[in-house]
Amino acid sequence: MLKILLIGFCVAGLALASAAETYHVTLPDAMIVNGTLLQAGAYTVRVEGGKAVFVHGKQKAETPVKVEQAPKKFASTIFKSDNTGHGLQLSEIRISGTKTKLLLQAN
């Protein structure tokens, strides 16, 4: 009985560890995410399985992402971008109130 209970807790723990994380960010400027131009505004960012999905109404952009943890929490949300000549390519988001850093990678 104890073995079954322990296996159940392990399976539940793995399910929680692989669950998607959702963040709410507001882009200050129009930015490009993996070839998709996102206008300035509020977005929901869902991170799951090595991908980040940006959603704003019907608009959606998906990109590979690497999630890192900083040593301390960020005081505000910080966006890092590169000027590609075609617009600002979003490369990193540091999420306010968390230690989470999203490193966006283009395909």
C-alpha cells in the first residue's frame, strides 16, 4: 500500500513539474518574435515544453525558449531586443517579481 502511495506522489510531482507556466507582460514597443510582428500591448505568455507562446486576442506567436533562474527576483519586467534593421527582435524577458528569465530563440 505504501509503495502505491509513493508511486502516486511521484507521478503527481512529475505532472506538476512539466505543467505550463503562464506570465502576463506588456510589450512597450512593437517587437518581432520568431518572424511574427507583435504590436505593443498586453500579452499572455505560456511556456511549456521548450516553447513560448505569446497570445493577444486572436494574434499568436510561438518561439523556442530557454528558461533560466536568476539568483534574485527582478524588481520590474525587462525586455531585451536586438535591432535587426527590420524591427526590434525580442531576445529576452525578465519577469517582474520572479527569478525567471526567458531566453527567446528564433528557428
